Amino acid sequence: MNILVIYAHPYDGSFCKGILDTIVPKMEKRGANVKVIDLVKMNFDATMRPEDLKATVTKTYTQEVQQEQKNILWADAIVTICPVWFGSVPGFLKAYFDKVFITGFGYDYTGGLLQNKRVFSLFTFGSKDPYLSLANQYKSIEYLWDNIFSMVGFKDIAVKYFTNVPRTTDEVRAKYLIEAIEFVNQIFDKELGEIGQIGAGELLVKLVIEGKLEMPKVKKI
Ligand SMILES: Cc1cc2nc3c(=O)[nH]c(=O)nc-3n(C[C@H](O)[C@H](O)[C@H](O)COP(=O)(O)O)c2cc1C
């Protein structure tokens, strides 16, 4: 089992780093080959440049994107760890998927080119309920993840939320770390497809494949 961990947080003192340091050894202990990529430390270029977008036609990718596409193909499961910023994921994590899953590699107007993969995502929030529900922050994450991962063919999209992280007690944070381990244990304990997708993604892909719904085409450059 190959697991690619995509870590998206700029600060080593963060709770996200605590999650990273907790789950990686646990997944290795369960026999997985784990590769961690730290988007900030590797200085991932989060700008979609003309050559990146042209790759939808040319299929010529920058070296950085090519390397990440290799990582994605290698992985049976992807784990993402990030904070929630303005009701979404940090822009540089979204940019990673924009650039790496680009049309022709991940997205393909049908059911996606990255079949039979799974994503397990852990998100930290500064706020808590009822604010997060009222502000549709969970939904916002789920719509985004559904649109990214179901569109490229992923079978399982699993999300785990940790709320009120900076203000809660150490006891709760310790409990969160146990929950993080239990969450990633599902990679080993649940069959491919058992978790499924979050919402409309599966239905949407089915309608496209059956020719009942036409996906908007990207304008050729
Ligand atoms: C730019 C920015 C935007 C933020 N927006 C939100 C938000 O929309 N919802 C929320 O619950 N917390 C928000 N926060 C707080 C962070 O999510 C929180 O501090 C973080 O998840 C705590 O975990 P960490 O120690 O891993 O960073 C924001 C923080 C920053 C820096």
C-alpha cells in the first residue's frame, strides 16, 4: 500500500504538524510505504502559469508537475492535512490539485483518469459550531473536494474535521490525535469504494458517462 501525504501548513508549531507526526508512523507500522510532501518547504509554485494551462493541449508538464503526477500515480491513497482558511483549503493546496490534476492527466470530461484511488483529508478549524454549520464551512469543503476528487475518478473521499483547535483544551487535542489515527486506519480497514464519494460527484460522473449530461469543455488555447 502506497500512501502519499500532502501536508499544507507553513508553521511547524501547528496542530496540523502534530497530526502529521502522529499519523505517519502509525501508517508505516501498518505496513504502508508513506511519502510526505510538504508544499511550503518544497516551495511548490502555486501559480497556474501559461505553460501549466497549455499542458491541457500540449501534455507537456513542468518538471515540478511531472514529479507530482508520478507521486499521484504511485499512491493508492492520498492523505491531505491542512487548516481551513476562509471556509476553504489554503490556496496553495488548491493550486496543487489545479496544476497536477489538470485536464489530460486527471480530469478528462468523462469519469476521470485517476480511477481506483482514495483520498483521506484532515482539516483543522479555528471556529466551532454553530458558526461553522451556519457559515456552510463543512459544505464548502465537501463541495470542493467532491468537485476535485470525484471528477478525476477517485472512489473514496473521506473527510475528518477538528474544530476549535486553538482554543480547546489539551485533553480535547489529545483526543483529536487519537481520532486522526482512527480516521487513517480506515485506509487499511475499509475496502476500496466502501466509503464512497461525498455527494453529487458520483451521480454527476454516472450521468456524464451515460451521455445524459454534457460537461462544459475547456476552451482550447
Ligand atoms: C487566513 C486565515 C483564515 C482562516 N479562516 C478560518 C475559517 O474560515 N474558519 C475557521 O474555522 N478557522 C479559520 N482560521 C483559523 C484556522 O483554521 C486555525 O487557526 C487552524 O485551523 C488551527 O490549526 P493549526 O494549528 O493546524 O493551524 C483562519 C486562519 C487564517 C490564518
